[in-house]
Amino acid sequence: MKNYLFLSIATLLLAVSGCKPKNTGDAIDGDAASKVYVAPGKYDELYNFVSGGFSGQVSVYGIPSGRLLRVIPVFSVDPEKGWGYSEETKPMLNTSHGEIPWDDQHHLDLSQTNGETDGRWLFANANNTPRVARIDLKTFRTSEIIEIPNSAGNHSSPFITENTEYVVAGTRFSVPMDNDNGDVPISTYKQNFKGTISFISVAPKDGDMKIAFQLLLPGMNFDLSHSGKGPSSGWFFFSTYNSEQAHTLLEVNASKRDKDYILAVNWRKAEEYIKQGKGKKQVVKYAHNKYNESTHSATSIMENEVTVLDVKDFSDIVYMIPCPKSPHGVDVDPSGEYIVGSGKLAALIPVFSFAKIQKAIADKSFDGKYGGIPVLKYESALYGEVKKPGLGPLHTEFDGKGNAYTTFFISSEIVKWNIKDLKILDRHPTYYSPGHLSIPGGDTRKPYGKYLIAYNKITKDRYLPTGPELAQAAQLFDISGDKMKLLSDYPSIGEPHYAQAIPAEKLVKNSVKIFKLEDNKHPYVTMGEKNSKVVREGNKIHVYLTAMRSHFSPDNIEGVKMGDEVYFHVTNLEQDWDVPHGFAIKGAKNSELLVMPGETSTLKWIPEKVGIYPIYCTDFCSALHQEMQGYVRVSAKGSNVPISFSLGKNSDAPDSLLNK
Amino acid sequence: MKKLTIICSLALVLAACGGSNQDNASTSGASSTEAVPVNDSKPAYDPNRGEGKFHDVKLAAKLDGKMALNGEKIADLKCTSCHKLTDEKLVGPGWKGVTTRHKPEWIMNFITNTDAMIDKDPKAQAMLELCMVRMPNQNLSDQDARSLVEFMRKNDGLK
């Protein structure tokens, strides 16, 4: 009996190890270490921007070292930097639902000019409460967030056109439109639930975003997207699933049909119709938040209108291309001619030809309609199929040398194949189950190639165990040769989905080091220590506070009373790179402030008890950083302690007291 | 011999750079004809001038009142958090008498090329040992630096 048990365990073990990809031990090349080694003091070759998934933020890594350089707060509050806690940044997280402290950040796209990354901005989507953010790559700060109305689950976003004319936002969940009565039975999905795709225009100079128009589409799930380029510039491609229009147990009910669709959008055409005034204005409500670098403050306004084009009313804006089994990634090769669909449950990868799509449209080679939209014949649009590539294809990127690289979630590998002859050239296991992958510039007209990074969904045994929760694993591959070579693993923050990478030299030269004091237009700036003061306005107290190595001015404040609201407006007078000052006060319920050189930041504080409250600098700034402190006295309501403030005036008594 | 050649060419390069910077320093009042000696093979550190883009700052006998006022504004914004106008030390030394202790070139180099001078200049290093805070670079323009010197002169009683 015992023997039997032993035997079955052994068999089980064998079976398990058989399923699991081989250990990396033998997959690593001898010179891998030297390829990822960046000597102390040396810079990395590339910046890698990685979505944070449920962390809501964006992290920045150096490639090839995999060193974490920064976490940019975007959709989630970040007490470390005061993001969402300082008075200036709170409006950035405002929505039509009020202030929201968290979101689920999935995809990133770098701004492009002529189909190449230009290093100006990085766009990020919020999946849960639909929004799109623009991050300024001069400051690595979020400078604009726009909410998307008529949307739920902003997943196919924020992909951009090749001159950053538009950022798109396609809804994952179809829902009743915002200005329709939403109080309907869920079972009326087919009648009442609709999908939308928003085209957000980006002002060429300052990047200001505006919802230019929305396309109204049949109820289904919109998943991912990528813009056309070159010959297909002017078109956008969206993958869809749940063409079954299921509203329950999608796992089964949305996986019934043999094919779903890739939606091809002629956005130039849609743009024309909008210019002709053919869009319909709809009353909606959505927040539009902007950060102003000269006032160091954000504002949030509520927009109340959007222009909608119902695609049913136009015969030439959108077309459906059948694509096997719940497509996920839809990726366009650098030439703009080939569109790769990845059916999550398909055993092949269809590659569509833009030229054939155009011909099929011209020839009206249609196979009926879906929700009023012409469906192209699969064969008329198809260039060819990659046969038996692996299990569970998700996403594809390109190296610019005629090759495509696709991640396979179920078979846990990356497969390299040739775009022209669709032959498989190489396959390499990942550890484990990759979702997205990123080749620097891999979705642009000019991929940088050289590296590929896989963002794996499962970590298991890759790092020292840290309890049940593990950091997710990114894996860096060298793709400069015929065969992919695994170079290193590095842990990532939250759950990375899509990522982007860009040669460092495109950003380094523009990186801001300080904010110029002379340009500081904050309404509560303190221009020099001489102007520091405390002002009472009713029950509001404004403290004009300066920070300089290594003291605050003023650092002794009296006359605050219970019932007062105190605003500490901290101006950092430093003008040297990498000298932020922090600010904290005991009992503050928001967070610290981290104030950059030349910047003004405000912490609101409502004292809840009479007493003495210490303030101090939280960022080690000099040898006398521990001396950078002060006191605030809080008196009872109705007390007659007047407002007073000082710096450097010490009392006379203490020595004699100490000597007693 | 080879080594000497390299040092000499280095000196030349350095001198050439210094010369062109001096031209850019439009407010220094220096004329480019009085540039650095190019044949000096040993670029010794000049403790009176310090190190930086300013070589020969010509000061007028009388105060430029407008410039001094501008200097005072800059001082209030960027300097007086740490420096008193008296001879009393706050974070850094008081400014009283600074124009008699240092040549204008030294002051202007120190306040625009702060890190390099703290690492090299004997007087700056001695001061660091007293104050224990490295003076920050406050990102001053050439004009700012010149105006500050004028304000310091006013503070030292020049009319």
C-alpha cells in the first residue's frame, strides 16, 4: 500500500515537472550577466515604463539593468509624494463620482511623431473608473487626466495614432449610455447596453486632451487596440469579444462562437463627418483635470457634453473582421500592412492584410452585418495564418527586422515568427505565463529591437518567497540574434500589463532638474524667507512657510486655535538638483509633503486637540537635517493667544533651569 | 615628455574654455583681450580667483545703485535664509565685509560654481568646517551673480 502511494506520488511529481517549463538554469547564456550589468554611476540604455495594474501607478525601470528608477503616481494616491493628499494635487483625482483614490492602470503608450516615439508624453489608462492620463516626460509627473463618459472598464486604451492626433478609449463593459435611464433589467442587455469608442484629441503643442468624438457601437466587449501606420495610417483596429452579448458567466457564454471580431475604424472618415456637423451632442458629465506647472496646482472642471456618431447611420466608418476565438491583442506591424489578431482560445494566429481589407471593402466582399456594421469575409481580409504557434496567444510586438514575437499564456512561452512567410523561427519558455510583452518601439514604425521584456502573470518560485503575495516577474530577453536569449528577471510593482520603452537619450536632455523660483506663480508662494508669515482669515490660517537647508521659516507658530483650518504652504527655496524638502506635522491625517526645489505645496491640517505640535523635514537634506524642525502651538477655542510666528528667537531662561 | 605634452594641451583646452566663458559673462566687465595666459603649462588653482567662468571682474569706484537693488531682491529670494547682512553667522557666514575678504571673481565663481569650489578652495573648505552645511547652488545667472556682488558692496558701505 505504502509502495503504491509512493509510486503515485512519484508519478504525480513527474507529471507536474513535465508540464512546467524547464528550469532557466540551462536556458541562461554565459555572458548574460555582462549584458545586464550597468556599472555604478553609469546610465541605462533605455527607460522602460511599466503599467502598475492594480497599483494604479506607473513604474520606470532602467534597461538592461532592470533597476527601478521611479514610481510615477497617476491614478492612486501616494502618501510618499503627497500625490492626492496635498491641496494642489487633490483635484487630479477628481471624477464625476467625486475624488477617487485608486484605479487599475493597464496600458501605456508613448507619444509619437511620424510613427516614432518622440519622448514628449506617456499616456496611461484607468480601467475601473474610465480615464486617460497624460504624463509629462520632462518632469515624470502626471499633468492631465480626463474622464471618459458612456464607458465602463476603459480597457482598449490609451493607444495613439502615429502623430499623436488621437488617444483612444474603448469600453470593456457595454452599459446603458450615461444620459439614458440605467435602471433597467440586466437581461435587457441586447436592447439597452451599448459600447463606445472615444477619440481624444491631443493638442500638438501642449498636449491638452479633449474628447473629440465618440463612436456608438453595438453592445459587446472591446478589448485592445492599436493604430494603423504608414499605409494604414488613418485607421484604428480594436479587438472585441462577447459578440454573443452574454451578461452572465462570460467564461462559457462569451466563448461559444467560433469567431469574434476585430473592428476596423476609419477614423479619418469619422473625423470628416464630425467636421460636417453630423455628430449628435449628448449631455454627459465628466471631469477634466489639469496640472499647471507654473502655479504648481491642479484644477478640475466638469465637462458636460460629448459628440457622438452612431456608426449605424454611416456606411463607411467601421467594418468587422472575423477573428477566431475571443481575440485579445491586435497589433500592427512596423510597415502598417499586417494586422495580427490573437485569439485567446485559438490554436493559430491570423494575420490580416490592410491592402486586402481595403480591397474587400471596395468589392463589398461582405458576410452579412453585425449590429448594422458590415462584416468582411474572413478569407478576403486574411493574409495568412501562423499554424500551431502555441496555446493561448495574447500579444505581439515587432523587431523591425521582419519578425514578430507573440506571448502564449497557456503554454508559457514567447514565439518568434516571420511576418512574411508566417514560419516559426524560435520559441522560448517564460517563467511563467506571460501577458503583455514589450520591445522598445515594438509597436511603432521604427522598433529599436535588441531587447524584449515579457511581463509574466505568475511568479511562483522565481524569487525568495515573501509569503502568499509575490512581486510579479518581468523577464528581459536579448533578441539581437536569431535565437532569443533570456538575460534576467526583475520584480515589478502591482501587476504590469502593457509597457513601453524608449532610448534614454530621447528623454535625458529634456529632464527638468529644478523649478525656477522666479517662475513660481503659486497664489501662496513665499518669495524669500523675508516674506514668510502667518495670516489669519476667519478660521482659516495660511502659513507662508519656506524651506532651506536646514530650517523652516517660521519655525515657531502660535495663535492657532481649535476649530481653525491650517494651511501650510511650503515653498522650497532651494535651486539645486535633487534637494527636495519634506514637511510633516504630528497628527496630520493626510500625508507628508515632498516639495521639489522652487515648488510650493500645501498641507491642510485641522488640529483636534490643544497642545504643542512638532513639524519637521522628512527628506534627509543636509548634515543638520535632524535640526530642521519647529513647533506649532494650538490653543483652546476662544483663547486670546494672538497669531505670532518667529525664527531664531530663543528664550533666555533654560540654562539656569538645566543647572538646578 | 609625452605626459607633459598632454598636460600642456589640457591647459590650452581649459584656458580656451575659460576664455570663451568669460565672453559669455557679459556683466563681468572683463575684456577678452586680458584673457588667461595660454602659455602657462601648470593650471594651478588660484585661491584669489577661485574656479569658474569669471576671471577679471572690473568694478567701478562708485556703486551702481540699480544693480545693487536688483542684487538685494535676489538675496532676499535665494540667500538671506542662511546669510545675515551683519557679521553674524546664521547657517552660513554673515555678509558684512565679504567684499574686503574676497575678490569679486572669487565671490561670483563661488556662488555660481559652488560644488566645484567647495571641493577645492581652501577658504571655502575652512568655512564648511565651521558651518557644516555645503552651500547650495542657487542657480544664479551671470547677471544675478554680478548684481549680488554690487549689493554686497553696498552692504559694505560703498556709496
